[in-house]
Amino acid sequence: MQIAIKAPCWVQVRTSATAPVSQETILAAGQSITVDTPLWIRFGDPTNATATAGGFPLQLPVLSGQLIVVSPAA
């Protein structure tokens, strides 16, 4: 999964709901990260981020701190 940032945004990544945080950072505008799926991810301001998985855009939540869950296609 590719995450691109348009404006500063806090990002927290876990591999499951109960797993410890595997990545937590504040990304600046223009930065991007690649993370493996499956994952649970939260954005400080999801309107500042875009995400794609398998080349397809993902619908991100519009409110801060809402969780998205991404699983590989079966």
C-alpha cells in the first residue's frame, strides 16, 4: 500500500487491532511511505493523504483518527 501526503499528517500503522504500533510518524507534504498489508492505519488528518493498494485508490475516512483496515484480496 502506498501512502502519499499533500500536507503534514500524522500516520500510525499496526498489523492488527491488537498488535503493537509498527510505524508512527509525522510525514511532510510531498513525502510518501509504502507499507505491507494487511494493516490497520490511522491518519491525524486523512484529508491530507491519498492511499493506493494494488494500484487502486482507497477511500479514506474524513475525520481525524478514524481507522481504516486494508487486507490483501483473497
